Amino acid sequence: MYNIIRSLNYNARRDMAVIIALITVIVLPFFVMFVVGQLEGESYGGMTGSVYYITQIGENFIIVMFVILVISCRICASDAGDKTINYEFLSGHNRGSIYWARIIAGIMWSVILTMALFYLPIVALSAVNGWGQELELKYAVIRLLLALLPVIRLSAFFMMTASVLRSSGKGIALGYGFIMVMVILISVLQDVLNLNITWQFAFSNVMYLLSFENSRNIVIDGETVTRFESALPSGMAIGTIVASVAATFIYTYIAYAEFKKKDRD
């Protein structure tokens, strides 16, 4: 299995779709900050890590969600169309190791890219301007770590669709449609039916973890600072963990059941 993962990582690093996704994740957040600053006349030169966290990171996750879609599907099923996956069978690898190698590689890439989007801008701004007083650092870190669980949940779903359809292109198309429907459904449930949607959907789960509504003004060293409430209710943390683990297990099990019983011809 280890050699298969290495091979998948090697191919992913040379896949043009993955390369474009990597460039997008690294460059686009800074580009968006620059454009918004120019249009609205704001300066990001003095932005602290916590201010970036509050104002930008949730919006940027929408970008990385589509990147996760592309990479997950490409890693899981890019070789299904040209049948090169059959060489792995001919090399003596069993179906389980071939399948789980793809799941592990896809999740690994999704987590790494998400962490790059989350951490690189925050670390860069904090190194230059400091973390700031708007958020408590320990709770911000907890939220970022918990947000990786629904990211894995999303990646598992996208890989399930690509594996079942045996096509990265079809998986990407279906995943894109799923994202659009999910966003609309969440909006209807929240705005029309006034339901509190958090961990029930992976997207709403991440957005809740990266959003802050309640705040208060406090005085620190003679200056008034807006401090946002960043502590998480215990029920939210438990719901995130249970829902993410359960959904990931279901998605990977469905894909494995299909992968194991059908020939990849």
C-alpha cells in the first residue's frame, strides 16, 4: 500500500489539474486581499492574524472546497479512464490496498491543502503584525483543527462519487452539482425555515467553525479592542466529531463495496 501511495503522490505532483489547484490555494487568498484592499481603500499592511481569521478565512474556504473536489476526484479516479489502474492489479496488489491507498492519498492532499489555506496567511500576517487581541489563540487553533474533520468528510464524499462512477470528470461534475444543491438547501433551511444548521452538513460545519458573531469591547493597554467570542459549545465539538467520522465511514464503505465487487474495465 505504501508504494501505491507514493506512486499516487508522484502522479498528483505532475497532474496539471493538481498543479493549478495548488497555485490557486496558495496565491488566490493573497490576491483577493489585494483586490479588496484596492477596491475598498483598505490597507492590509497592518492586519493581524486574528483579524484575517475573522474577516477572510471563512470566505476563502469556499475556494478550497472546489480545490478539494478536483484533487480528490483526480487522485481517486484519474487512472480509471485510461485503465492504468489495471497495472496495479497485475502487479499483485489486492483490491483493498489499491482502494485504501487512494482514500489515504486523497484525504492527505485535502488536509494539506486546507491547512495551507488556513495557516499560511495567518502565520505570515502574525509573523509581521502579531496575532492580535480579537480572538483567543487557543480557541482559534481548536476551531481550525476541528474544521479538518468536515474537510475529510467532504473529500471522502467526492472520492466516493468518482470511484463509483469510475471517472474523475464525472465525479467532479457530480460533486459540483452537489455543492450547489447543498449551499441552496442550507440557505433555505436557515433563512426560510429558521433552522439552526451546523454540523448536519460538512460545508455548514466548516463555516460555523470559522465564523464569529458575538463580540464585546474590552480595554487592553488603554486601547479599546473588539474581542470575539471564540469558545465552542461542547455539543458543537462532539457533533462535528461524530458526524464527520460517521459520514466518512459510510462514504468510504459504499465506495469500497462497489470497488471490491466490480471489475475496473
